[in-house]
Amino acid sequence: MSRRSLLRAFGAGAAGVTLAGCGVPAAYVQPGDRAGRDYSGSDHTLHFANWPLYIDADDKNASKRPTLDAFGKRTGISVTYTEEINDNDEFFGKISPALMNHQETGRDLIVVSDWMAARFVRLGWVQEMDRAKQPNVAKYLDPQLRSPAFDKGRTHSVPWQSGITGIAYNRRKLGREIRSLSDLWADDLSGKVTLLSGLDEALALLMQGNGVDVTRWKREDFYEVCDQVEKLVKKKHIRRFTGNDYIKDLSTGDVLACQAYSGDVIQLQADNPEIEFVVPEEGAELWAESLMIPNLARHKRNAEKLIDHYYDPEVAAALATWVNYVCPVPAAREVLASSKDEETAALAEEPLIFPDEAMRKRLAIARDITSEERTGFAKKWNSIVGL
């Protein structure tokens, strides 16, 4: 099972509702108020909060995590690892009361999707990292992920894993290739297409289908997509909007083509090689889910060490072998290629883990939805999706 298959289509904008519903404004924290006392020198621990099924596990004992165990042996730092993040908005609601009130969250390291990471950065709720103490990150971070619009220079975030939102389809059952987003709207796919329900998950790819540069998309681009999707819904061309349950629909044949995540499709192909993943000719969205250190974290230096540990190509390769998403450490490819295990070595040639240059030219990191835009956009999108 993929980690992403646990996501729920919770509905964009829920976090903003949470804050407003409490009658408390979202409080921006000034840079000088973000750091607390760092106990890393005397307390060799840290608390790492992540998503379920998003780290390597021992084949014989699923409770053991080899890459984390290796970090502990090398550094003497004990990691409390919790799989408590099941939804970006839900987790935001869980820790936002502490952050807006200048209190500790009890976590030293968290992983959230970049569109949510953008919200944390805007609010000043995460600390700047010391890259001088993270030589692996400085050397090995994928150049294409180094400077997203929400965090220029990646000073407040480091990708944990990356991925692509594109199109998945069953080539044998469809009987033809899909090359472009517009191919989804052909008559032979009427009622056999699904789109992602989440605004942040669905929007970029649909804009790219219109030829939009998603690194700088505009308000009118959003409403153009809404008009198109609304017409397709009325024609019943779109079967439904999904979270990650598109996996089941595609597997059973109820759906022939859909918006999909690259990591999910790699795992689907293991059981059904007829499933293909396409980066459309117009382009696809490259996204990341990133490590961040919350304000007042008690073990900031320890957290920075753990992040750098995962940017060692050997460690990144071990993680990539298990999670099957786009590896943010391209140098890990050489590690996998040199493996004596044939299946492991084959992963080095998997473009959905290590995109080639031709694919990379069609990938873009979308700009995030601003806080001013979100309420109106979410209301419009959710009215179409039925949330």
C-alpha cells in the first residue's frame, strides 16, 4: 500500500476555517521569536512526525526502520518516530494552536506537502535551517527542487520525497495511447475518467493542459479551469472526484484514465503492467513533501543532523527502494545501479523515481495558492467537486 493511498480528500481551505472558527487570527511570528533553547547538546533525542508508510521498514520486522536505526548508531541520537500525519489540514489544525500562541509543539521535525509548507513559511511558524551544518543537503539536493516560490533557496524546508501528478491509464482496455491532457476528454472516455478532488492536488495539471506556466499562474487561469471542469461534470464525462481511491477504480477497470501520483502507479504496475503513467506533452506538476523544523523545537541541531543523514546518497537510495517516489537525491541513482540485486538495480532506470532529462523538461513546481486567494478559490472548486 502506498503512503499516499491513505490521504483523504479533506477539502482545501479547511485549515483557514479552523483558525477563523476559533475566533483567533492566524498570528505571524517574527524571525527573532521562532527559536527556543536547543537541548541537542545534552539531550540526544528528537521527535520526528511523519506520514504512515513513508519510511523503509525491515522485511522481517515492520517495526524496525533500518535507516533510522543506522542514524542512531552513528550519532547516538534516539529518534521517537510517530506516524501521526494523515492529512495536511488535519495536522495543521492539531499543531496550529501551539504555534500561534508561541508554544512548543512537542515535535522537532515534521513532513508536510509543499502547498502546506508554504502556509507555515508565510506564518513564520518554522525555523530557518543552518545549511553550513548540512553538507549533504547542500551538495546532493536535486537542483530542480532547490528554490520553490514559497521558500527561495529552501532555507526553511528540505524535500523528504518528491513526486509527479500526471495521468494514469489502462492502455490495453482503452486501446490507445494518452499523450496529452486533452486526450482525457475524448468521447470514448466519457464516464470513465476521474480527477483529484483536492484543489491543491488537481489544479496545476489542469492548468498545464491549457498551456499555462504554473510557476506564475493567474486568477483567470483558475476560473478557466473551473469553467472547463464544470462543463465536463454536467456532461457526465467525469465519473467522479477522488482522493487516492482512484487506485481501486483503475485496478478494477471502472475507470480507464485518471489524475494520479507517480509513486502510486509504480506500485500498481507491479500487479498490473497494463497500467501506464504519463507526463503529458503540456507538462505535469513536480511536487515535494518537505521536512520542516517547527518554532521552539527543543532539538533543532539534532533534527538538522537527521535531515542531512537522509541526504547521504546511500541512505537516500535505501529509502527510495522502499517508498518508490521521486528521489530528491539524484546521486542515489548510482548507488542503486551498482547493486548486485537485479530488482534494486532496475530501480535506477525507473523514470518515476529518477526522471530523465526529457521528462524533467516537462515538469514544473506550481506556485502556491495565497491566503488571500484560498477562501474564494476553495468555495468555487468545492462547489464543482461536491465537497
